[in-house]
Amino acid sequence: MLALRLTRTAHLAVHLRRLLVAMASAGTGFLLLCALGHALSHPDAPGASALRLAWCAAPLAAAVYLAVAVARTDPGTRPRSGLSAIGLGPGRLMAVSATTTALSASLGSVVALLAFLHLRGDLTGRPASGRVAADALAVGQSLPAPAVLTLLVLVPALASAAVAHTLRPRDPRPAAAPAPRGYGRFGAYGWGKARETFGAYGRFGARTATAAPAGSQAAGAARVGAGGALQTQASDPHPPAATPADGTTQTLDAAPPLPADTTPDTPTEPAPRPQNTTALPWGIAVLTAGLTVETYTGNAAGAPTPGTAPSAGVLIGWALTALGLALAGPGLTHLCGRLLQAARPGALRLLAGRVLMEESQRVGRPLGVVAAVAAAAYVTATVYDGDGPAFGPLSTLGALLVAGCTVATLLTAAVEARHARADTTDALLRLGAPPATLRAAAAVRAAALLALFVPLVLIVAVLAALPLDH
């Protein structure tokens, strides 16, 4: 009931994003039902039916990815202070998000079932005519209810499970243990010096005891007070005697030991999202492996003949190439932000580069997925323009689903990033930054991303199409 109330009282933009999830679920469910209809219509060709079902994996993954992005930007299920007191902690909000996603995807599955039954003629008594209807709708045959239910539940179940996994409550990371000392760079005298807090060396010699080794004369360095008496710091265990003006010798009491700096290294406020760019080498490696597999299998099998699909090796190479671009997207976005700040940047380039570095984890992966889809579209347009397999209505529907879901996911991630930096934008406006500067910084970010990703897409697409275009 809470999920239904939050769904009903949401803003118009939230409803539009949920409608996109329902449309993606409807299209994917319709393609799955068409694969079932092909299997019923052609019982003697299980391989072709299995290939059609395997091709539905791309729209299915795109629909689930869009559902996760929409759930992340839902303001109604965002954790806020004070909600735990009424039983709406992070775990309950995660369950509400998963339930809302399941409702949206289930609505799309119902629409897909109604459209499939309407085209078969089960609702109106007049089935659709044509080659597609005879090939994929199984007109005149009874549909197995368990198979239909399984295919229709697939999208809501996977989408809600992905949302629950993404929005699950996470415990704070424990403090890292001190690294052992070693030898050589990256461990010549330890893995790294402990991070000093601001003002650590100004706290009246609090670091003096740890700065000098035991037994060193520097640990007992003396200073002269205002009255001419010789005084020592607390780090000297044996303070020397002082000689006053009357000639007697007195021993000054050692100064009480000063407390060490106990300022915690972890900030009290929530730390920003760590900029992890370690996936960039893995993305480049997977991308190279995908191009290698595609080149080898493409040269061995040759160009696809008319009316046939690419070989399994080429499809595996395409999948690896898309995965590599998705993995390398955050690292490439972070690198783009660093390049913007190179060579004595001004305020505009500095602001644009910092924002790109901060949003690299949030926007980089959808950018990589869109780059993979654009490269696949280029290969399809250049290699299969007239000599390859004929793309019918179902293939066109699948391509539109994948392209639409990836672009919608990228736009949704951009909206999420805008909401995440809303406080920073308000602070800049309060400090006097003109709104035109913020818009110019957004334009600079978009231009920098286009300048990096467009040549990358063209290079990957040309390399992917090279073994097939001969």
C-alpha cells in the first residue's frame, strides 16, 4: 500500500520515467512472446527459436538497466533523516523501490500480453495477416500458460531484483589498517605516510615526539624562556639542570606531556563518492579481447550471406566489445575531466573538469553503453545495408528498444547527477557565480565528452566492421 501511495502522489516527471519502464517492459515481453510463438510455429527448428530467444537478451538487459536508473532517481524512496523513527529505514525504502519497479514492469507485461493476444485474434477473432504473423504469433495454436507466465514475469522479477541489489543498505567501510613498511617505491619506507590533518604541526610540538627517533639529541632540543632559564620540551626524559643567578642548581620539573593529535582522519560529514578508475584497464582489456575474437571468427567464417545472421563467434565478440566500453566509460569520463583542467585552466574549465571527475562513476557507465550501441548501429548500417539479413518489424522493434533504453538511461543518470550537485550549484549562486557560467560549464562538459567518445565510437565501429566487410 505504501508503494501504491508513493506511486500515486509522485511528480509528473517521476510518472514519465516509470512510464518509460513500463514501455520497455512491454516491448521486451512482446519480443519474448514472439520467440515463444516462433517455437510453436516451427517445432522442427529449435535452433532458430533458441537464437530468437537469445537475441531478446539485449532488450531485456536494456530494460532492466533503465529500471535501475529510474529507481535511483525516485525522490519518494530516497533515504531522509527522521524516516527511520516511523519504520521507513533504508531497508524498507529499498523494498518500496523494488515493489514500485515491479508494479511498473508488470503493467508493461500485461500490455505486452494484450497486444500479443490481439494480434493473434484471440480477443477480436480476426488475426493479423502477413509473414510475421504466421512466423511469430502461432495463430490457431494454444499457448502454454506456464511458458507465457514465465516469460512475462521475467522482466519484473529481474528489474525488481536489480533495484533491490543496487539500493540495498550498505554498512560503512571499516577503517583501513596501517600498511606494513617495506623497501622500494610504493613501500620504500612504508606504503605511505599517514595523512596529516590541517594544523597538526602547529599544536605546540605535538608531533615532536614522533618526528625524531629515540636516543636522538633532537628529541631533547632546549629552548630559552623569558627569564633566561633553560627549559626543555616534554620529549626529553632527563631534563638538564638550570643555574639561576645565585649560583645554586635547580632541576626544573618536566613539562606535562602534551596530548597527541587525536583528530580522526575520517570526516564527520559523509565523504563524496570515491573516484574509482581501476576498471579502465579492465575495460580496455575486454574491449581488445572482443575485437580480437570478432576479427578471428569473422575472417574464418567470412561475410554473412543474405538472409543469415552473424556467427556465434562474432556475436560473442560484439558482446565483449560492448562490455569493455561499459567498463571503460567511468575511467574515460574521469580522464576527460582531468584533460579539461590541464594547461593552466581558467574558472570555466576548472569547474567543468571537476564536475566531470565527480560524476564519472554516475554518468560514465551509461555513456559507455550508449557508445557500444552507437558502434553496433554503425556496423549494422555499413555491413548489413543490403547484403546482410533482412531486418523485419521484430528486429526493428528490438533495435529501437535497445537504443531508446540506453539513451533514456543516460538522460536519467544526468538528471540524477544534477540532483546530486544541487547543493553545490546553490552555493555557487549564493557566492555570486552568474548562471551563464554554469550553463557554459555544462556546454563545455558536453563538448568534451563528444570530442572524446565520438572518435572512440568510430574507431571501435570501423575495427568491428573490418573483418565482416570483405
